[in-house]
Amino acid sequence: MNIKNILTSSFSKTLGGTFLVRVLSVGATFLCSVLLARTLGVENFGIYSYVLAIVSLLALPAQAGMPTLILRETARAKALADWPKMKGIWLWSGSTVLTISFVVYFFVIVMKKTFFKDAMSGFEYSILSFGLLMSLLVAMGNVRGAALRGLGLIIQGQLPESLIRPLLLAILLLITVWLNVSINPTYAMALHLIAAMIAFFFGTWLLFRARPKELKQSKPTFQSKAWLFTILPLAMMTGMQSLSGQVDILMLGFLSTVSAVGAYKVVVSGAALAIFGLQVVGMVITPKFASAYAKENYKEMQRVASIGSLLSFIMTLPVVIVFYYFGIEILSFIYGNEYSVGYRALVIISIGQAINAFFGSSIAILTMSGNEKFVINGMFLSVAINIILNIMLIPRLGIDGAAIGVAVSMLVWNLYLWSSIKKQINIDCTFISYILRKT
């Protein structure tokens, strides 16, 4: 396997475009994090982050694994020129997500008015309402982006949610700073909602332009029952993945202080830079897994998996090294001295992300091949370990304990997924097979 043959012209262009989008996305998200952390302060930023974690979980039913299903089915339908099925999955998913979004929002409203009428102040209720609406829009946007990526339009599929939304939020925050407007958590969440609305309509326009011309003359075929049964494990997978990403923040808020939540949120945002390479590569190669599996081309799957792991790890390692040697200075200079307490947690989580990068796009391989049940099993195991370690370590070590829980759960999760891929489709999701073949 020659790396020059793998990095074909089309692959290189898509990877380069995705890299540029992700660089701009990370920059905009990073700027938002800095502006929010500095303008809100540790305590208010902790409140904002805690509410954001809650509404992200509340909005989970609106996605329910739908983006993964749409990406997989769209890519397969395109590979097999099955336009009626593509049209059917788009119409079915759109109506389903929209219906669930309305149900979730009104359910929260009813619960608040019925059971939590006196438990929440108007201030807290405003943050929750704005945040929930924003999260539901993002959920619907993720579904639409998955359709674009399934068509092979990797860059366009990322633009609305990965770049436009954080960029608009950063611009709105900069305007408030320039106008010297005082920002509180409610105001910040309202700005996030505005940015999400604009990004959603932009993404809708992109998908309308990109839809294949064959869809106009195609009569949609619906496999509602099959899709529903398929989406149940995917929904569990999405739920566990989101819970895994939020459980440490939620438990910090319960076992520690909102100030600790604010500092930890900054650490998580910083450590996300370490996984940048895996995210870029994953966006490009995930549809390739679906197409190759539909054609039973396992050699191609191994080829893509190996190069994806290698590129991801090469892009991740320098970030971890920089955080290890200059993490304190980075946190103090960018966010302020009050956030420098997160240095050890930053290094620990970054090492965990390097482990993620080494094992490559394991989730994509399993979900695109219809083996998502192993992802769910791995996530259950990972979340359970994370919760146990958080209970044991957060009271003693604070945010460092939460970081240790995340890193250990990442290692266990990746080992389980690697083993499952090897057993099910005999593919090594790391770059080790590539190295061994070259030696």
C-alpha cells in the first residue's frame, strides 16, 4: 500500500478543503469560547456551560441517530443509483425529526409549568428555553448536513454547523464587546440561537441546490419499519455518545462547583484541538466506508482505515506536545489566570484524544457496515467506567479527577471497538498494519 496512491487528487482536494473548514471552525469556536469565558467570568460561564450540557441531552430525541442513518443510506443509494430510496429516506427523516423536535420542546414547556413552576426563576427559564430551541435547530441541521455528506459533498455538509454557526456567534459576541454591552448567560444563549437559525436556513438552501436531478422524476420508496428498527440502535449510540461527552460536566456541577464547571469547559474546548485531525479525516473517509461496504470491497476499507489512522495521529501528536510544555501559559494568556488550574486536566484529556486518533475512525467503520451494536456496547462500557471514576475521583481531585475518568474511558472504549472491528470484518482500524507491511 503506497501512500502516494492513497492520496489521490480527489481525496487530497476534499481533505484539504475539509482541513480548511475545520481550521476556520476551530478558530471560530475557540474565539467564542474565549469571548464567553472572559466576558461572563468563571461562574457565569459555568452556568452557561451547564445549561448547554442539559439542553444538548434534552435535544437528543430530535436526532435519535438520524444523521448516521441518513449518511449511510444516502451514500449507499448514490453508489447503487437507487434514487427512489434516497428521496424516501430524506422525506421520512425530515418529517420525523421535525415532529420529534416539536414534541420535545412542548414536553419541556409542560414539565416546567406543571412540576417546576416555582423551582426555576425567569432568568433560568429563559436560558433553558433559548438553549433548547438552539439545540433543536442544531439537531435538524446535523441531519441535513449528513445528507450532503452522503452525496459526497463533504465540505458543503460541514459548512452550516461547523463553520457558519460558530462564526456568526463569534461575530455577534465581538459586536457586543465593541458596543460595550454587558453579557449574561441568557443574552449569550440568545445570541447562540440567532446564529443557529441563520446557519439552519443557509444549510437548507445548500441541500436544495445540491439534490440530484434524478430525484425530481423519482417516486419515493419508504422503508419506514426497517428504518425505524435500524435507527433504534443508532439512537442509543448517539445518546450514549452525547452522554459520554456531557457526563463529566454534569457530574462536576453536581459534585463540585459551577466555577469548576467553567474551568473544565475551557479545558475540554482546548483539548478538542487535539482531536482536530481525526475529525477532519473522519469527515472525508466516512462516506467511503459506506460505499466500499455496499460493494463488499473490504480491501478498500482497510486501505482507507489505515491511512485515516495515520493522518489523524500525525496531526494530533504535535498538539499534545504543545499542551504538555506550554499548557499553563496558553490557558493564562488566552483565558486568564483563573483558568490555569486546568493545566493538568488539559494534558490528561489531550493524551486521551491522542489514543482516539491512534485507533482511527473506528465508530465510522462499524456504523457504516451495520455493526453499530458494538459501538453501543463500547459506549455503555465507557460511560459506566467514566461515571464510576468520576464518583471516586471528582470529590478528591476536582477537574483532574474528571479528566482521568475521560482518558481511561477513552482507552477502554477504543480497545473494545478495535477488537470488535477485527472480529466482525477483519480490518485493523489503526495504521499498524500499514507499518508492518512496509517493514
